[in-house]
Amino acid sequence: METPHDPHDLRKCRKAIGAFLLLILPLVLASSLQAEELVVGEGEHKGPLISQGKEVLKIGPVKPGQNIQVVCSPQWSLEKEGRVEWSLEDAHGTKLRVASHKNPEMDSVSLEWTSNSEPKPEFYVVQIQARGGSSSGQALGEYTLFILLRDQNDGGSATDAPETYGKALLLPMDPGIHVFGECFLSGTADLYDIYKIQLKPNHSLNFKAVPLQWKGASKGKVMWEFLDKSYKPMKRGQISPRQSIPLGLKIFHPQVRSESKSALYYFLVKIEGDASLFYSLHLEIKEGP
């Protein structure tokens, strides 16, 4: 014969189960809202905006000196409530660029950074943190990210010009007109570009450096110097977003008896401040003065 259950024991059991559920429910909810890490590359990426949820997108692989641009846009499903915070971080969690949107704002914002040359980067991270709504886990809308990784092309080299004289990037020495319009410098990591020029005897050089486009802080500045082989400045210049003046000079390397050794020159570009600059180099080399 089956023994009847004691109502008192049933009540105690229900209370124990209820207490257990109350204990683990926040843990389950928190676990569901923990950052989800995705590895992404260039292109468009979409995902949900969940209240109190965080999504982590790892951008990689990233080359040294590569320019990173992340364009962020929210699409809200609620009329008024909701906020999203965007951050671009390095591999160690240091915030490099931050931005935010508050519903109903929808205009795109851009997070830009130039990757380090040393130490060489492995990846960068975009964190998306959504807040607001009536409860945790509520859907606030969607996000769209467009990621662009741009290689540098200093002096037509398809890479970043070195930052030491010993490894300076050699520019063309053949007679003719040489124009390099995609040189780039950034105060975030790419502080120096150094080039070297070898001019044959009985040849002349008409050299010009032209600022093209500034990005970032209005207080940034760029210094450039044209130096001889002993690192003695032959001409200097300084520019800023408010005063961008080209630097130019002409040089003639005469023929001395039977001497056939080329003259060596350096061109140094240095940036200060949280800004970046696209600039062009123009070289006209010809025989004779």
C-alpha cells in the first residue's frame, strides 16, 4: 500500500526548489549575457543589441602599420529607450577609441587607429555594450559594423616607411618624375617615416613633400627635415591642420673628376599629437643642373 505524502514535507520541498531557482537564475541570466567573442576580418558584420549584453569582435590578422577603421551604426527596434557603447581596444584591453549612441541616434561613427610596428600586433578588439530597455536581455535592435584594414604605401613600397636611418626606405634614383601620393603618418603608433635618396654625379633633384589630408586632432603637427649623409639638416619645415605648406628644395650633385659615387640624402617626417596625415612625395631627377 502506497504511503501518503505529508503536506508539510511537500511545502518544504517546494520552498527548497524555489530558493534554488532564485539562486541560480541570476547566474544563468548573467551567463547568457556574457561577452560573445567572434573573430572577424574586413567587411560588414551585423548582430543583435541586447540590453546588458556585450559582444566582442576580434579583428585579425592585423599587419604592422596597418590603418584600422571601424564604422559603427545602430538600428533601434524601440522608440526611445536604449544606449550602445563602442570601443576599439588593443590585445591587452587598453581602450584606444570610444564612441556611443543613444536612441534615437543612428548616424554612423568611425573608430580609427594605426597598428603598432613594434611590438607587432596580433589583433585588435571591438566591444559592443548595449544598455537600457525594461529588463536585462531585452532586444533593443541591431548593430552594423563595417571594418576596413588599409595597408600603407609609403614611397610606393606597399608598406610603412621605417623609423630608423639604418633601415630608411630607398626612393627611386633613375631620371624621370616620380610621384608617391599615398604616404601616411599617424600619431597613434606610426610616428616617423624615414626615406633615403641617392643622387648620381652630374644629376639634379627637384624634391617636394605635399600635405594632402589631415585626420584627428586639430592640434597635431608634422615636422619634416631634408638631411645630408651626416644627418645635417639642409632644409626644415613644420605644418599643422591650419597651416599646411609644402616643403621643397633643389639639389645638384656635380661630377668631380672621375668620381662616380652617388650623394646620399635622407628625408625625415615626424608627427606629434593624436592626428594622422596623408602626404605625397614628388621627385624630379634629371641629368645636369
